[in-house]
Amino acid sequence: MENKFEVLFRSIKVGSSEVKNKIVMAPMVTNYCGSDGVVTERLKDYLVARAKGGAGLIIVEAAYVHPGGRGFSNQIGIYKDELIEGLRDLVDLIHQCGTKIAIQLFHCGRQGHSSVTGAPLIAPSPLPCPICREMPLEMTLKEIEDTIEAFGRGARRAKEAGFDFIEIHGAHGYLINEFLSPYSNRRSDEYGGSLENRTKFPLEVVQSVRKEVGKDFPLIYRISSAEFVPGGLTIEDTKSFALLLVENGIDAIDVSGGVYESHEMIIQPADMPQGIFTDNASSIRAAIRARVPVIVAGNIKDPYKAKEILDEGKADMIALGRAFLADADFPIKVMTGKEKEICVCQGCNKGCIGRLFEDKALSCVINPTPDKPE
């Protein structure tokens, strides 16, 4: 008997690599790593459980490319060669489960705290994040150049560790997004002002990463399709930018939304409808003429909604975040006709983002020990 969710389990090509199904585990900071960003057994157990649970692609949480870009005390790091061995061990474990694995390259920019970075925050402009409230220093041209190179070096380490993909974190109000957005970028030099100028830093990061990994290595770019703040990015801005990303060699676009000031759009509360970025993903997909796969996230919690999005051609892959936190076996349960047994995320945001913004390790009200293998 054919599975009614068969569309979710078709393989898909992303750049030069093939993913066994269209279910992506979205990147979520866990705070499970060492204080220097080293991979721990706790992180391995957590991600292996999701690989065994049937994810086609796991995107490992934001990995900071420079100590000054660390957003959380026990976040994963990729800023020095000494971390490669632990990353390689993680990759090998995920591959043994038949799952592809990516890592997300990250710099917090102004959305952080100097108590965590150990240095003053840096950003395109000296404008504090309304939530973090700490004044960043405006980046000099030398700091811009150094940071672009840090992303490239992080990409080189990711490739050496054996990751199948790299995702560049250009969403949610972090540093790359800050340069793209008029909400956070008030520069008057070649990195600010017009949309063309504001795309310069993000595209130079893409080019730096591409230079380090070669022309055939698959790159994903995560984008806030809209920022939902006055003067912020709109879908019209990001449709134009998405086309530039494809022209600059990005192999898939991962669509999300929001910044810290509109945090309810990043981590949606219980009363938010499922698939809130689906229409934006569809608009971006049309703008790039479906030349590369579009991944969509945004409060997708059940297979019926995921199937609907794919059936309607609004996206090519589905990213599940908190749904995977609540139930590591989400894909297997769907594949085997046990979808009614899924432990469904309630959108309470207490164990996940609530703990994370207290700089504590990730948990879940539904699944209090997501890092413990069953």
C-alpha cells in the first residue's frame, strides 16, 4: 500500500549531492558543546537520534566562525583547526545512519553579549539590537575583510571535517543579515545605502566560502524572507537578493523570517498558524525560476501540512525545528503509517528558546531529555 506521504520521502538533488528525502532537521542552537565550541558526546547523541529517526538532511546548529561572533556560551564552534577532529567524529556518526549533514556558519553581530564573546560586539553600524541592548562597534573595512576571511576558513574546516553541505546563516538579524538590511545597516560607504551596496558583504561571504570549498561543494543560504519590523527587509527585497544568491553559486535557499525584535516570527508561539513562510518561499521560488531547491521552515508540525506545501509546489524541502526536538522519530513514524503517534510540539517555547535565552542547554516540555538516546 502506497504511503499517502510519499512525496516527503522522494530523494532530491541539492547541488552535486543527493538527499534521500525532503525532510530537513533545521539548525537549532543547543548549548550542548564545550565552552570552547568543541563537539561533545551530548551533541552527538542528540543528532544521531534524529538521524536514526529518518531525517534526510541534518543542518547542525550555528557554528561561530570567530570567537567574537559567539552568540551562546556552549554553542558549537568552527573558528580553529583544533575543532575539526570532533566535527569529523560527528559527521561520521551521522553518515553511518544514512543521513546527509550540513553545518551552519554564523556570526552573531549585534545580537549578542560581550560577556559571551569576550570582546565588544561588532556590527555594520553602531545601533544596538532592541532586545540585546548592547551598543556594537561599527566595523572597520579591515574588520569586514577579516570577518569575510573567517567565514572562508570556517568553510574550509567544514569541508575537511567531511560535511556534505555548508549553510551560510544570513537570517534572523545576525551579522550577515545586518549588512543586508536597512533596519540595521546605516553605513555611508560601499557596504551601505542602496540594496546593491548592502548585498556586498553577504555576497563576499558567499564568494569567500566558495573559494575555499571549490565549485562543486553544495552551499545553502538561510534567509529571513522578511524582517517584520519598521524599515526592515520585505519579501520584494529578498526576492531580488535570492536571484543574486543563485547567480553567485548558491545551491539551495532556506527560507525563514524575523529578527530578534520580531522574535515571535523566528520562534512562533502556539497560536501562530503552521507554515507561516510558505507564501514567501513560493515567491522566492518563482523569482529564481526554481533553479535551485527552496527549503521552507516556520512552525511546520505535522506531515499533512508538509505534504500540502510540497504538493502545491510552494517549496522543495521541509525544515522541521521544534518538531524534531519534541520527537526525534517524526519521519519514521510518518513513513510507517504511525503519524498519529508523533509527539507534537505545543509551541510553548519554554524548554527551547526560553532556556536558550537564559543561556542554558536546550530542552523540551514534551521531550525533557532530547539528548538521551532511547
